[in-house]
Amino acid sequence: MDTYSLLRGFADSWMLIVMTLFFVGVVFWAWRPRSRKDHDEAASAIFRHETKPADDDPVSSSEEARK
């Protein structure tokens, strides 16, 4: 059996299973209940500095916000 046939057989069987499981895992990860906060934050990120412009130095402003 040559290398091409071996790799083709692997891709036709096992890689299909691996890619299907990966797809199901990504879909489950995106729709998990705890990700609601992350999705809401990403959706409203463009409106975060609506009343005033953002600071030039995001590191110092995030450190001040924690204090």
C-alpha cells in the first residue's frame, strides 16, 4: 500500500470523525449557558464609549477601573 492510499483511507474515515467531533464541540462551546455574558459583552462593545471617547492608553484606564 502506498502512502497516498494510506492517507486517503485515513482522511475518508477517521479524519471525518475527528472533524465532526470538533464541529460539535465548537457549537456546544458557543451555545453553552455560561457564555451568555461573553456574547452580550461582545455585542455591546461598540457602544462602550458612546458618551465620551476612549482614553489613549487602554492599560492605564483598565488599571484605574479596577481600583
